[in-house]
Amino acid sequence: MWNMKFTLVVLCGGWITIGTSEAIYERIYENISSTCHPFEPHLDDLTQEDFISQLTHSCRYDHLSRPPSSLPVQVVFQIDVKHIENIGNTQFKTHMLVQTHFRDDRLNFEKLSPNRGMVVGQEALKAKIWVPHLFITNEKTSYLMGLDRKDVFIQITPTGHVSYSYRMTATFYCSMNLRKFPFDQQVCQLIWSSWVYNETSLQLQWSKNDPYIVSDDLQLTEFSLDGISVEYAKVSISNSSSREWKDPHSSLIFTFQLKREAGYYILEFFLPSIFLIAMSWVSFWIQADAAPPRTVLGTSTMLSFITLNGNLMKNLPKVPYVKASEIWFFGGAAFIFCSLAEFAFVNVIWRRKKKVELVKHSSKYIIKGAISPRMARQDLRKSASFSSLDSKQADTYLAEHGSTNSLNVPSINTPANGDNNGSGSANPTPNPAQQTWAEMTPQEVAIWIDRKARIVFPTMFVIYNLFYWSYVHFG
């Protein structure tokens, strides 16, 4: 399209030119060059402002285009991190000093003004020269810092080397894995890239000497710095006009590893929750028929535990997986609920009218008798009746077919204990129907269950803690 030749009418410096596009552009360039006054002698005597004004005059210097070169412009990058803070579980805020170094031969004044040293300036000087436009790809917001003006510093050496420094504040996103929250470790990145020029025109590279500097008194809220690394990468930037991907752009990645400080959460969440769970066990020392105090104690601890967990989770993102803090909440809620269920169970037993009949005093039979006192007795009576029926059938069979001797069944005589002449016989085995049943009142059963719960619940909670903290630290 640009190679097409057509007639243009252009007004330049008070004269009119008619001709093809290529010829007109050549004449415009010649006209602009002719308007540039040659450098005056004794440039060393000029002030820095006058000297820079002549050096960067629009007829000689185009601050919108990169330094002319057949190779990509090399931009050396260095950062000085002053502060990092967590402002949300997916966002961080940082204050830092950014320094970039590059060479622009158009600003070489070594021969023009040999006695002049380095040229330094701020925003006014920055507006007159070309500087690389870099941005943070994962930023939310960013701005330059400063009181009355932006903290920008430009330094130009006589050989044309430019140092561009500025202080900035950036809020950026960090993708986090919260499966072990609040005992998690995170890896966050700051990614710088060139906005205008792709890799064939501009290349970023970390400074070989101290690519990054981290303040010695850097204190991260809620996190501790566990490691830092830098690397070079390439990214693609979408072209909004064509919706296609351009050539890769040069990028620099600053990676820092963070470890969450769990002390706050242990004091504000885990210890209070342990106290609430233990408080729910106090109901085991209250008499089973005292329904109001045991009910109030159980429901209040459950509501307090839910509120405590809600305060912790309200600022966390809604992730599709289960976090370690949620596992703790589910386990604690289960213990409090079981203590409420235990109260309901013993209260029902306490209000029974009939005594609980037991085969013997043992945990197995007490619990079985408490759950189904009538069924246990009926089952045993049925088995006893079947045993007596089998005995009667055996006696009838022997009466019809003769004694055991007629059947040639050998008999074994066992002497009775304590019989000196051996004529005594062994004590007969008691019939199950003749066994004596033990009895417990419903109140005694309820008290017995409460006593066992005082041991079982803390023991199970200790076992649960062993599994949970093993998962947190070693899982």
C-alpha cells in the first residue's frame, strides 16, 4: 500500500509541493533537515537545558522511535524491592525502584561537548528522549511514586548510555494454591514485558551484577520470604485490531517464594476452636436429665464454632477444592455434633421406666441393652427354649431306642472335684434359661455412658489431631 504512487498536495514551510508520495516524503525530510541549525561552537558553555534542547531538537531526534540499529535494542533491567504486602489472598502490593539501561547513539555528545559531564534530569528530560515502555503483565494497578512530582531520574553519559530510573507502586495478581491454607507456601511472579516492540526490535535482559536487590528490613505481612529467582521468557501480546497473536515479546520474570506465617491463625482460629470443642465435653459432667443446660451448652458451642470459621473464610476466594482449614472445621463440627447426639441418647435412656436387663456387666452388653433392651432378652429366651426343646427330643429318642449302651456309644467317667471315693458326679451345666440376669436402672446406664464419653471423646480428638497435623506438615 505504501508503494503506491499518487499525487499529493502538501503545505510545508509556506510552499506547496505536488508529486508522488515517495518524492514528497523525501522533500519533506530535506526541508526539515534544512531547518535544523548547525550546532553552535562552544557547546560546553551552554546550560544543560539549552544543550539538551539543541541535541534533541525534532529535526535531529525523534523521541517516539527507538534508537536506529539493525540489531534489537538491548535494555538492561534491575529492580530494588523495598516493600511487599498481601492485600488479598490473590493480590500483592509492592514498592520498588526500577532501573533500565540502554544505549542511544543519537545522544552521543562526546565530541560535540567534550568537557561536559553526564547530563541528569527528571520528567522534563524524560519527555525529550526515547525510553522503553515496559509494563507488568499481571498487574492490577500501578503508578509512579512521588510527593509533588513523579520520582523519575534520567542520566545520560557522553557516549550515549542512558539510565532511566523510577519509583513505582504496583498491585499484582498471584495465583495461589490454598489446599493447605493457612499452612501453605506460594510462588508469585512479577512479569515485565515490552509493550510496543517485539523481540526482534527490543530485548530485555537482567543485569549481570545484582539483577535484583531486596531490602534487608523487608517485612511481609502474613508471609515470610523463602526464596527469589529471576529468568528470561517470551510472551505473546494480542493485537486488538486483528485478534491475532503478534511475534513474541521479550519478558523478564521475577519469582519469589512465600511461606505463610501461621502464628496468627493458630492464636485466632485453632486454639479458640480447640477450646470450644473441649467446652462441648463439659456436658458429660452434667446430669442427663438436665436438658436445658446441656442443650444450651451444645448449641452455643456449635454456633460459636461456625461463627469463628465464618470469620476466617469470608476473605478467602471460592475455590473448588477443600482447604486444610475446612477439614479442621468439619472435624471439629463433627465432635461437637456427636456430643449433642450423646446427650440426646442418654436423655432418652434416663427417661425410661423399666430397668435394663443384662447378661453381664460389660461395655458390650450395656450398650446393646441400652439400645435394644427387650430384643436382647427375647433372643436369649428363644435360644433357651430351642435348647430345652432339643433336650426333650433327645430324651424321647433314647427312650424309644434304648440307652446309650445299646448304641455302643462309649462313656467317659470324670471324677467329681473333691470326691475322695470317686463316686461323685460333676456339677451339671446350668441351663441358659436358668441363668440370672443382671439389672441396671436407666439412670445408671446413662451415667455409665457419660463416664465413658469423658474418656472416648478426648481420646478420639487426640487421634484426629495426630492425623491432621501429620497431613499439614508431611502430606
